[in-house]
Amino acid sequence: MKNQRMSTKLTIVIAIVTVFCITLLYVTAGSSMNKMSRKSEMNQMEASLHAQTKLIEEYVLHQEDLLIEFGKANGTHMFWLTPIRRR
């Protein structure tokens, strides 16, 4: 009878310790995954932002070059030099 009670108490203690350790493992793993997920999302957003910024900068530079070439074109120069005739 004494061995039966000791066995029951030992089983209950082991079960409580096991549940506590599994809960601690679950909380730790969840927290770690949450931090990694947030960091990964931030890195992806920053990469996307840098790519969009680079694309916009390249577009603006290209448009500036086109506008400069348009301004240097002979036909444009002559257009602005000739007066508008009124009818």
C-alpha cells in the first residue's frame, strides 16, 4: 500500500514537471518564431522599398536625360524662336 501511494505521487510529480517543461518549450519556441517572422517581414519590406526607390531613381534619371535631349533638339529650338502668327 505504501509503495502504491509513493508510485502515485511520483507519477503525479513527473506528469506536472512534464507538462511544465512542454509548456515552457511551447512558449519559448512560439516567441522565437514570432521574432524571426517579424524580422524576416521587415527585411522583405526594406528590400522591396529599396527596389522601388532604385526603380524610381532610374526612371527619373532617364526622363531627365530625355528632357535634356529634347531641349537640345534643333526643331525644338527653332519652335521656341519663331513668333506665333496671329490671324
